[in-house]
Amino acid sequence: MPDLTPGPAAPGHRLALALAGTVRHDGHGGVADDLLAPEGLTAWVRAHAGALRADLDTAAFTADPRALETVRGLRAAVRSLFAHAVRPGPPSPADAHRLLPAADAVARLNAAAARVPVAPALHWPPHAAQPASHTVATGGRDDAERLAAALARDTIAFLAGPERVLLRACQGPRCVRYFVKDHPRQEWCKPSCGNRARVARHHSRRRAAGAP
């Protein structure tokens, strides 16, 4: 049975990173996919309810096979464009052999974003000093298309924004994640990857020195 525990919720507007991160190291030397079944997508959407609430009724959302196929297709485009964005650095090894051509990935992303029209909305809580604006999905599209459109728009904003140049494919042993380099000295997506990398380097030096 697949592990339906979703990864960490996306900070800020990094839904695109979180979607790409549904392909991850499984902790046993292999690759896990959080979106193998509709139940996995349902769990992931509810884990990211805060970032999606303007576009989707996440509490009522229950994925079906069509929604799963739609989001998995979009994820393939996202990961292909992430691989394109980190060049000349190496892409994630999880899918480096089956990436979409960049032009095809862009077309898939733009088509998903255009499925649901959006409109500006004002949000001004009673005790807030200032209002905030955001966009909300409009029209009668179904949940699968609303979800795909929201993820595609977030990906477009990410790739067109300043964080794109900080995108990296983690080079920790067995890791397949993409991450944003938040600090100048950051080399890995999380400390555990750094620990594994240091252990691997230590063993490599010992082997090179002929240590038993």
C-alpha cells in the first residue's frame, strides 16, 4: 500500500515546489511517489489547504482518477521546467531520463492555467488595519481543473519570479528533491541530506586512502 502521508505544507507561494516534492526519496534507497492513488492527492490537497483555499474548497475535495491524472500530468511539466531552470546544474535523478521538452512543458502549464478564469478579490478582516488583495477562481469548472489551474498559476509565478535563480536539485545521496537556496551557504534541501553527504565523503576519503 502506498504511503499517503503528504510532504510538508508549502511555505508562502511555493505550491510548485511542494508539487514537485511529491516525488521524493523513500528513506530506503528508492523513490516514493505521493500521488500514486487518488487518496494520495486528496491527502496532499488537504495538507496544502491554506495555499489553495482561494481556488478550491479543500475540505470538500476528494480526488478521483481524472483529477489524479490531471495533476500528475501537470507535475511532469513542473519537474521538467525545474530541470530546465537549474541548468547547467544537474536535474533531479528521479526523472532525468524522461523529461518533457521545455516547449511542451510550457504549453502544458499555460493550458492548465487558462482552464479557469480568475478575478481580483479584496480581503479585509474586521480588525485588520489594511486590506489585502488576491485572485480567486471564477466560473463553473470542476475541481480537477480548478486545482490544476491553481497549481499552474503558482508555477508560472514562481518560474517568472526572483526565486527561480535560487532553484537547485539537491545533490544529497539518493535525494531527488528540488529546493530554493534560502541561504548563501545552503547546499542541500534539508540537514539530513547534508549529513548523508558528509558521511559519504568521509567513506570515500577512507577508501581512497586504503583504510580497511
